[in-house]
Amino acid sequence: MGKSERHLSLIKLPLGINRKNNRRCLFLNPDNHPLVDPALLLKTIKKNSGKDLIRILDAEDGETPGAEQPVIGAKDQIGQAIGKMINSCKVINHLIAKARDTNY
């Protein structure tokens, strides 16, 4: 936890280092036990494409995937989808504000 409200830790990131005891935060399995090989988990994570991100965000808005929509360039569409994600997630919003305030 930071000394000011701006630096309060909202979430712990796996593999981040705890400044008090210099220990890493770990990935946990569904039984809340640390994973033996976190590198294996990281290697098996599926990367989502920009199209997947747009499809997921549109589905959360109640829009029908594939429904007739105005033609938008891929970069514009991805930018809008990311903007929508940033606006609807307080944690991401906080991390962006913190990065702007602290320059890291």
C-alpha cells in the first residue's frame, strides 16, 4: 500500500515483487495453492487478436456478432473497442491514470 490514495494497490499482479519482503506474488490454482511452474502457464496463454477483442466487447454490449455495422477501418474499430474496455474497467482506468501521474 502506498502512502497516498493515488498509490494504493488495488490488485496484486502475479510475479510482481512485494516491496516489504522481496517475495514474488504467485499464480494460484483453483484450490488456492501456488502453481509449481508459472512459466508453463504463461507459455500456454492464448493471445487474442484484435478481431476477437472487438467480438467479445460487442457481445458484452448485447450486439449480435456479425450484425450489419458501418464500415470502419480495423485500427479505428480496435481503438474504439479498447476505449470501451478502458472506460468500463476501473482497474485499467486506475493503472492508466497512475502511469500518467508517475511516468511509470
